[in-house]
Amino acid sequence: MTKRVRRVKLPLGLVFPNIINEESIPDKEPEEVKRLKKEVEELKDENVKLSNDLQGLRLNYASMRKDYEEMIRKQKEERDYTLRFKQDLAAASTKLSMRVQERDAALSVVR
């Protein structure tokens, strides 16, 4: 191979014109990496907080939904009770009116 290099007249050592020196790399990358890691940690903390808030809101929603359904059930029971009570009052009033008419009819026959 050496003979061939001499014949072609290529230099034996490889020379890279744009050699990147580790010393020439600025220290901004580690600072940027640290900043990004810090940001990732903050976002993870925020995610945990938001997840906890979401879970609390879901529990609150379930509780409110249960209370709402219970309230609707009680309102329906009250409406049904009120309707039955009105019907019973109307029936009692009709019966009482009939008794009053019977009494008046009986009193008018006696006189």
C-alpha cells in the first residue's frame, strides 16, 4: 500500500480540514440540556398536579351527579305525593258535598 501511495502521491496521513475540537464546542449545549431537563421536570410536576386535579374533579363530578339524581328522584316523589294528595282532597270534597246535599234533602223532607 505504501508503494501505491508513493506512486499516486497521496499523503499517508489523513488530514481533515474541519476537525471538530472538543475544546472548540461551546459550553452552551450542557446549559441548554440542563435547562431542558429542568423544564421537563417542571412539566412532569405540573402533569402530576393536573392529574391529581383531574382525579379530584372526576370524583367531585360523580358526587354531584349522584346528588343531582337523588334530588330529581325526591322531586318526582314529591310531585307524585302532591298529585295523590290533591286527588284525595278532590274525592273527599266531592263526597262531603254529596253528604251535605243528602242532609239538606233529608232536612227539607222532614219540614
